Amino acid sequence: MKRLAIFLATAAILPASLPAQAQEELAKKHACFACHAVDKKLVGPAYKDVAAKYRGDSGAEAKLVDKVKKGSQGTWGQVPMPPNSSVPDADVRALVKWILSQK
Ligand code: HEC
């Protein structure tokens, strides 16, 4: 019985945490964390602040995918984000979805 409870608890946690972890790995792999952190401003805005800014904006995902690929300037300050043109589209989309899901 105890074992079943542990199994159920693990099964309940895993589906939620695994993809997020994978996306965090993507952010590491593509060096997004050189300028960003989830909950504090570094060179670029905290991903939590990005999520808060675009909450309720249904076009945000497409817009941000485009900006991550081509670079961005003037939205958060004068420091520009250089284009991340070497990051595959699927990875950019996964990253933007993950960023927008931060609370
Ligand atoms: C060299 C530093 C740097 C790197 C590397 C970097 N960023 Fe940024 N990022 C910034 C800065 C600076 C801004 C703010 C740009 C602005 O004000 O328009 C920003 C803004 C953003 C935004 C918000 C754009 C907006 O219009 O609100 C997102 C989303 C983002 N970055 C995602 C990423 C992802 C994903 C990666 C990795 C593939 C990444 N960044 C890599 C510096 C960086």
C-alpha cells in the first residue's frame, strides 16, 4: 500500500516537472542563461517578468519566437538581445512556451 502511494505520488509529479526540466536544459544548451534567469533580471529580463508582461496576450508566443530568433531591442531597456539564429525553430518555440508558463 505504501509503495502504491509512492508510485502514485511520483506519477503525479513527473509529467509536470519533466518537460520543464528539459526546457531548462535547452535554455542552458543555447546559452540563454548567459543573459537571463527565471526570477531575476540579469542582462535581459527575468523570464517571470516576461511571462507577466505578456499574460493574456494570445499573440505573444508567435511574436516572441520571432524576437528570440531575430533579436530584440527597446522593449525592456536599451540593451539589445542579439539574434539567436542558430537555435532550431522547434527549440525556440519550446523555450518561448516555457518562458511564458513561468509564474
Ligand atoms: C547576450 C545576452 C542575451 C542572450 C544570450 C539571450 N537574451 Fe533574451 N534578451 C536579452 C535582452 C537584453 C533582452 C531585452 C531586449 C529588449 O529590451 O527588447 C532580452 C529579451 C528576451 C525576451 C523578451 C522579448 C520581448 O520582446 O519582450 C525573451 C522571450 C528572450 N529574451 C528569450 C531568450 C532566449 C530563449 C534566449 C536563448 C535562445 C535568449 N533570450 C538569449 C539578452 C539576451
